[in-house]
Amino acid sequence: MTATTPGLASPAPAPETPPGRPPQRVVVVGGGPGGYEAALVARRSGADVTLVERQGLGGAAVLTDVVPSKTLIATAEWMTIADRASELGIRTVGLPTDTPVRGHEVDLGKVNARVVELAAAQSADIRTRLETEGVRVVEGTGRLDGPERVVTEAGDSFDADVVLLATGATPRVLPEAMPDGERILTWTQLYTLTELPERLVVVGSGVTGAEFAGAYNALGADVVLVSSRDRVLPGEDADAAQVIEDVFTSRGMTVMSRSRAAGAVRTADGVAVTLADGRVVEGSHCLIAVGAIPSTEGLGLDEAGVRLTENRYIEVDKVSRTSARGVYAAGDCTGVLPLASVAAMQGRIAMAHALGDAVQPLDLTEVAANIFTAPEIATVGRSQTWLEENAVRFVASTLPLRRNPRAKMLGIRDGFVKVFAHAATGIVLGGVVVAPRAGELIFPLTLAVNHRLTVDQVADSFTVYPSLSGSIAEVARVLHARQA
Ligand SMILES: Cc1cc2nc3c(=O)[nH]c(=O)nc-3n(C[C@H](O)[C@H](O)[C@H](O)COP(=O)(O)OP(=O)(O)OC[C@H]3O[C@@H](n4cnc5c(N)ncnc54)[C@H](O)[C@@H]3O)c2cc1C
């Protein structure tokens, strides 16, 4: 998404269309990262580009999901760091050094005002960038009228040589726990809160549930995390998820595993969440974070010959083609991997393919992902589960961060670096970093995975002393010895 952040890159003039050839007409439906990045790429390839968006540019990523949540988490991160203050010799003025520094309190109204403002500013920046580049931005709800035309509710009609559908997804709601926007909330409704919930019940312990549970706990709320599974973050690296669960409980969060929520209702002064086994969890507010459903209804897909999966996602191949010629799809509406970075990549690939540029098909093994808990969990390449299930001969090594000198200086105890390498060749196959700012630390491993570096090549590279990244080279050195 940085491509559209002003100040980082000045808008390049769109190239001239080659003489004698009319520009290709590209119509994009949806202005999130899947759509707006593609619109810019298409424009730079000389296409005539129209983008139809109904909510605001930047899409859910900018307005309700990535940008707001990570801005809120930025405040939570400061609160977490402040918790280590007394250990590092910092005291509150007038109190003895060993008094826990508890002088900080969050003004949630102010935090959320900043969140909303920042998101709106980024959305406005994206609009400016698109318009400067010559993309025709149309406000409204679009749908296909056959594979070669997009029409809007307002009656506009755009003929297209290429259509890109990037309509995203919306929070899944449970009929037995209907959000009211006040006490029972989806993640898009959290930013209207002006006061910290006294007791927040988070239903769902996937990435979104875990991120918000951790953030609100750090902001000072009493948090109950209701998980239907054995542990938080099912599907993630088991050791990493265990660290997060341990940190959550050590910070006073109540984690209820194997507890399926059956419904939630408002009470006189809060909410009551009923579990499938009949237990009731009371709280002041409830966040429902049980996944998302693709925005594919009413898009005219069947009539245009665009095939959907059983779960109503748009079926695409590795170059983002749908089953209808000339119609491409990108992002959360495809269900490929719900990340902004993947949506943007799918959109770029679609345009490169459609407009005759060099195309590199989507390769999910190269995706680096991050969970913004404290500590963060960053992953790249193959997971341990995948390697085991596919009987790959691999070696693995893990180093806990508490042995890292820089971590000791910073008062960091929780976290580790884990690397997987091929047992015979030593090529790095994947890695997991659990650490503060793991999302930044994963990059050397991303380079290693994407460029098929060996553990020796990683081990032989200099790292700063002392540094957290020193642990990455150290793990690689351990793996050198373990290779078969
Ligand atoms: C709480 C949360 C936090 C997240 N954090 C991260 C993160 O840190 N990093 C990360 O990589 N990913 C994150 N994600 C995932 C990320 O938000 C999505 O993967 C990303 O938004 C997908 O982009 P998209 O373009 O497919 O869809 P969206 O961003 O949802 O955009 C789709 C747009 O299409 C518009 N639209 C839909 N239908 C129509 C129509 N018929 N006509 C016109 N417009 C239409 C919508 O209004 C919307 O603006 C997070 C998700 C959530 C829920």
C-alpha cells in the first residue's frame, strides 16, 4: 500500500498509447488494495481506467480494517512498552523506582479520533493519487452487465475490454449475536467507542480476535477471549501461538478455550454471551470476530459466466483470471489469502496479464505475514505443519529471544526465532519470528526464502551487534551443524 502514500513517490505521467491503437478500457469494481493498485498499474500501461467504489478509496483495508486496527495497536504497543519502565529504572516523578509505572491511561475517544482521522486522510491521499494519475473515479455500487460492461446503481454504464472485480469482504455476523453497533460490535464498529470497555468479551480467537483482545488488554480493559478451539490462533505455528496465549494470560486476560459462543444479547448495562454448553459470560461490550464473507452478491456474476466456489468466493487462477474471458478478480473476494499485500499483488498480476506485460504467477510460499499481537508473530515460507504433512526432509532450530543480548537490554523476554531448512541442501524453507516488531525482523528470512538462500549464506552475513536480528544468523549457524 505504500505505493499510494504521498511523499514516497511522485506520480509518474501515464505513458502515451502507441499510435494507431485505441487504449484498452479497464473497469475496476472496488477501491481497496486489490483494486486501486491495479488501477494505477493499468493506467501506467496506458489503459483507459475507470474505478467504481461505493464506500471510500482504500477500501475496507484503509477505512475499517488494516489501517484503523494497526493505528489502535500502535497506542497499545506504547502501553506495553511503558509496562517495562520500572524494570528499566524509570520511575514516576515523586514515587520510588520500584513502584510500577502505572501513570498512563488511555483516552479512547482521542485514540479513536486519531484512528478515524488517519484512515480518512489516507483514503483522501489515495483518491488524489488515482485522480492525478488519470484514473476516472466513480462513486457508486457497480455490477457486471455481462462480461464486457459494468453498470452502476445510478445508471452509469462503462464498456470494458478488461474488468477487475476487487469487492473485498465484510464481517461475518451470527444471527444469534446480531451487532447493534453499541455493545455488540463487529471490528468495523469499534472506532465509535469513546470510553474503554470495562469488560470486553471477544468472540473468536483467529488473527482479528487475538489482535483486538491483546490490544484492548494493553489499553487497560478487562478482556475475555472466547475460543471454540484448543488454543488461540489455531492454524498458526503452535509454538508461536503458545507464547501469545501465555502472554495473554500473564497479563490478566481470561482465555476460554474449547468454548463455542452460541449467542449474545444486550443486558441492562452490558452484554451476556451464552456458550454452547450453557455457560454465560458477562461483559460491558462484545466484539464478534468470527471471520468474513465475500462481497459477491448482486454483482451479476452468474449471468456473466463468472464461477463461484461453494463458499461464494470468486474462483481465480494464479494470474487472477476468472472463468469469464476478460474478467479478473483480486483480493478478499477470491478467498485466496486475506491479506492486503496479497490483494494488491493479485491486482497487479491481473493487469500485467490482461495488458500484455511480463507476468509472474502468484506464489503464496513467498508471502510474509504478520500478526500484530504483542509480541508479534511473523511468518514466511512453509510452515512446520506443511513440511511435516508433506514429508519434506527438513531441519529446524529455535532460539528463544531471552538469550539475545539486545533483548535482555530492552527487557524483552517473550519470543523466539525459528528457521526451517532443507535437510540435504540447507536451503531456507520457512521461518517464524515472535518478537516485538517481528513484522520488520522477518525480512531477512523473506529474502532467504524468495531467493533460495542456504542457512550458510544467512549465517555468513553480518548482523549488527547487539541486535535482535543477530538471533536469525545464530539459528542459521545452528542449522549448519544439523544438516544431514
Ligand atoms: C481487522 C482486520 C485487520 C487486518 N489487518 C491486516 C494487516 O495488518 N495486514 C494485511 O495485509 N491485511 C490485513 N487485513 C486483511 C485486509 O484488510 C484485506 O485482505 C484487504 O482489505 C483486502 O483488500 P481488497 O481490495 O480485496 O478488499 P477491501 O479492502 O475490502 O476493499 C473492497 C472495496 O470494494 C468495495 N465494493 C464492494 N462491492 C462493491 C460494488 N459492488 N461496487 C463498488 N464498490 C464495491 C468496498 O466498498 C470496498 O471499499 C485485516 C483484516 C481485518 C478484518
